[in-house]
Amino acid sequence: MGRITRRAIKGLRRLIARLDAAFNALYGWKYNPLYHSGALAVAAFVALLGTGLYLIFFYRIGAPYASVARITGQAWTGRWIRGIHRYASDVAVVAAAVHAARMFVQDRSWGPRALAWVSGLGLVFLFFVCGWTGYVMVWDVQAKLLAEEGARIMDALPIFSEPIRRTFVGEQPIPGAFFFLNLFAHIALPVGVALALWIHVSRIARPSLLPPRRLMWGVAGLFLALALVWPLSMDAKADLFSVPRSVSVDAFYTFWLPVTRAFSPGWVWTGFLAVSLVLVAVPWAVRPRAGAAPTPYVVNERFCTGCSQCALDCPYEAISMFRRGDGREGLVARVDPDLCVSCGICAGSCAPMGVGPPRRTGRDQLVRVKQFVDRHAPTGEDVILVACTRGAGGVGAMGGFAGAPVFPVSCAGSLHTSVIEYLVRSGAGGVLVASCPPRDCWNREGVKWLEERVYYEREAELKERVDRSRVRLVCAGEAEIGRVAAALEAFRAEVRALGRSAVEEGIEIDTECDVPDPEALDKVMG
Amino acid sequence: MMRARRVAATVVAVLLTTGVAALSRLPVTLTRSDEARLRLSWRLQGRAGEDCRRPSPEELERLPVHMRNPAACIGRITPYRLEVGVDGRTVVVDTLHAAGARADRPIYVFREIRLPPGDHRVAVRFRALTGALPGAEAGGDPPAAEDPPTGDSSAWAIDEVVRLREREIALVTYDRERRALTVRHGGG
């Protein structure tokens, strides 16, 4: 990638980060629709299926326009359902576009994530084709133009025994078989969408397929209200013997219609293939250069107790448990390098600190935090900021922030709780961990697991002996430096009220963990 | 503060929703012109034929004895010539070949001619090009069409005044019942 492209991507990332911050201010990170763009697309798909199943009973192949007009004419049992069907299809495309843009600019489209990227493109393509067939079903002016333009473009392919375009020239009435095939495609394509969706999420554990209920029903309610207040209208019926002066196009589905009409089918195909090629090539174009890619995690089998916590926590299902081969009882974890995105979540989940690449295991973090403490010698009133380098206002990239020393981590989820313990026991007044918002974690579940490890005893938990009043978590997006500053200020005030913390010498960190019983291990083994 | 945030959140949500709905029914002007169209569309199976020639004695000499055929023939569908005149002006002159990789499919005619609304004298002529390859002899099967041509060359020609309304498409096609080219308008 060239420098200009990188700058453009960086600019787009900043723009998205600012939009995130604005939406967080309005809706909070839990209900920020930008964070739930992928799940909103799925929710829209579900709404499409539901409303589509209803509408299909009233559609007539023999009288397509009249049957849709009849549905639209029924204020109580038709019009608003058709409105929801239409708007849900638009929401799906908008949400998918936002989702794809986020994945692209946040550098989450290469390596093991390439499958999700490519299958996501397939999903969008299927949605477009499904939308195309849906608009043709209405058989109004736009439908006729779509059918004619589609036929013109397809006729350029030397695969049809006779030009499809002849169907729409007016020599004969449009055959019922055309509307039947169109309806069949409209119904069959969602099956392909479901299959592509399954592939899309196949490499991630616990995919969030639906947004939080409040957000989902809020969006649904808004579009329902709109469907009632501003109902869908019908364009004029398709007339094969007239040139339409204007047409209502759906900017999300049929935006290309006025454009492609100006070009020959050859150019349209060339443009389509070029755009497709560029999009499909994204994972290969943006991947780090050889040697710069983060190393996949490995397990030090000497330390691994077989507790399987790393396998449970891994957001990409890259870790599996196997029977040990070194003569010891139980299981051992192994990382599949083809699935590992090097997120580091497993480093935070491993109590004996036996997993991770060089310089990023729990043990390495401990070495680093000891050096950090020696360098900064925190006093009992100092708050140490532990910050994710990818988000959290960007403070993770700073040596210090608002007078607080910063201990950077690649992801809050990769932070081993023993680091927090070490900081508190070595005399720091408090430890503020600044992470990305949960739904915007580069590694999907980093902050979720961190919170459970700190407050809910998830392995590798923060030990009981650590005073929780000296530990705080704050979620802040990339452009929310103010949120981090405010949390730091507030926490400093709390720490001052707590008084100085005790300083321990010769701190020993406990690396024990609970190993599940053999029965549970067998279950993990499947 | 909280109330102001809620109001702002609601306003933004409503604006976004309305924006999506508005973009889903965007009116686009396709043409500001009132031009009408004369559309020509029909299908013809075409006249199957062979282009044959007599190889020279030298050519025959180079071939194995069992391949020395006195006539070398190439099968083909006869190409057709389309000529369209409007108001005495020739607007289309084209040679149409059979479709398909082997040029053995029917011949498809599809042309659209933009015309101002009003009356126009339209003359269409569609005829087989019987000229064979140099040194060839015409031969082969009689014409086999979707609706077999009558053999009357006037069946594949029209010369009449066509009245076009604003943005109307008039279709010139082959009428199976009349076995002749005909002009159809939207009304029937």
C-alpha cells in the first residue's frame, strides 16, 4: 500500500472514531448502533425473513403489480409490513457497509479474518441480488428498468441461447415463468445468505448475532413509526412501450441503475469485476509485510496445567485441548496458528502464565511491570494508567497522561491480572485500566474477560488480597481522550480519600490455578 | 443535561431513520427529453446454407486419396442485411450474422432509434445476403425460420408512416399471424 492510501485509511479511521465518540455521547457505548453494525444487519435480515414470509402469501405471479398494489392499499395488514420489509433491507445494507468500513479501517480484515471479510462481501452481493429480485417483483417503472438493464448486462455473457432482453421488448406479454423464476430467486437467495452468514462467523467464538434488545427494538420501532407515518407509495406500472422520464431509485440497492445505463455492458462488467477484485484483495493488500505480522501464540507445555481456560476465552476458537504426550496426566492447550490473530487474550487467561509469544506472556508482562515500577517508583497517591494501545483515547501510546505514568498493553484482555496486583502491592495509589468499549474491542472480548477476571473471579482472577477500591476500569473509544481524563481525575479523588496504600517488598505472585476435574476435561475434549 | 441528551439522541435517531427512508425512494430524472423510440426486435432462424468451392488439382494432390472430395463445403447460416430509413434518411445499415459460437443459432434483431415525437416515414428492409464466398456455389436447405418466411421479400419489409407520441416506444416486429413485419404501439 502506498503512503497516500495509508493516510486515507488513517483519516477514515479517525472519522469513524469521532463518529463513535459522538454516538457514545448520545447513546452510551452499550447502545451505540455503530458498534453493533454487524448485528444490526443480521437483525434486519431476520425482520426481512419475517415480513417476507407474510407478504409472499399475497403476491401473485400472474398479477405482480396489482397484487403489490393491493398489499400497499391495505393500511392495517399490508402497507406497514411492506414498509418494514423495504426499510429492513435498507438497514441491512447500511449496517453491512458500516461494519465493513470499520473492519477495514481498524485493520481487522487480514490473516485469519480474511475468511470473514470475503464471506462478508459474498453476503453483501447476495443481499444486492436479493434486493434486485425484490424490486423486480413489484413490476413498476423501476422494476422494468432493473429488468431491462439486468438483461442488457447479462446478454453480454455468451452463455444464453437467446438474448434475455427480448423478454422485455414488447413482442409478447412478459411470461409468467419470468416472475416465477424471479420469485424463486428472491426466496432461495436468503438461504444462501444464511449459509454465507454461517461461514462469516465460523471462525469466531460466541458471535453476537443480534444487537442489545433495547437497540434492536428501538430501531424497529423507529422504522415501524416511519412506515406508518410516511408509507411506501407505488410507482406507475411498468409499460414496455414508453420511456420513463423519472424513476424512484433505492440509493442502497439500485444506485447503479442511472450510472450503468450510460455505459456499454462490457464497461459495466469491467467496472464490476475491478471493484470486486479490489474488495476481495483487501486482506492481501493490507496484511503486514513479512516479518512485521504479530507472531501467533504458542503454549509452553511445561507450565500448562490443562485447565482449558485459554480455550474457553479465545474469541477465535484457535486453542484446542489435547491429551498430554509428556507422561503427565490431563490435557494440554495447543494454538492453531492458522486461526490465531495474536490477540493475546489467552495470555491474560492463563494463571500459570504459560501461553503467549515471546515478550507478551504473563511472565513477560510481570518482568515489564517490575521495570516500570522501578522506573516510576509510584507513591501511595499515584494512579497508574494501564491502557490499550489500540483505543482508549490513544493514551496507550503515550509515556504519561495528565501526570499519570502509562503502562501500555496491546489489549486490555491480554493484561494479566498479576500486573494489576503487582502495581497495587508495590505501592501505587490506584490502577486505572483504560480499555476500548466492549463492542469495539479489536480482539472482540478483551474487556469483557478483563472485567470478569477483576470482579467476578474468572481465571486468571485478580486475587482477593488486592484492594478492589484501588482498581478501576474505564471504557473509552479511540477519540474519547476526554473520557479517560475525566475517569482519571475522578479516580484520583477517590484514591486521595482512601489514603496511602501499603508498600510491599519482595512481592511473590501466585501462579496457581484451578484445574477442572477429569470429567469436565473430557467434556472440553468433546 | 440528561434530558437534553435524550432529546438530542431522539432527534438524531429520527433524522437518521428518515434519511434512510428518503434515500430508499430517491427520485431520479432519467431523461429531460421527450424523444420517442423506434424499436426493432425479431428473431429469425435464418437460411441454412453451404459455401462450396472446387479445390484446384494441386490442392487435391496434397490431400490423402480418401479425402479428395471434388467440393469443399462450409456450413453456415446466411447473413442478413438490415436497412432502416426514416423520413428518407438511412439510419441503419447493418449485416447481421447468426448468433452462437458456431454461428448456427438464430439471428436476433434488436435496434433502438431515437426519434422526435410526430409522424415519421419508416422504411425497414431485411433480406438474406445470398452472395456466396468467392468461387463458391450456393446450396443447402431452404430457409427455416421461427415463423417460416413466406418467401415473399415484402414480408420482411415495411414502408409506412409511424406516429410517435412523446417518449413512446413503437415496436417493429414480425407478426406471426400476418407473416410480415408490423409496427406495434403500446395500445395493442
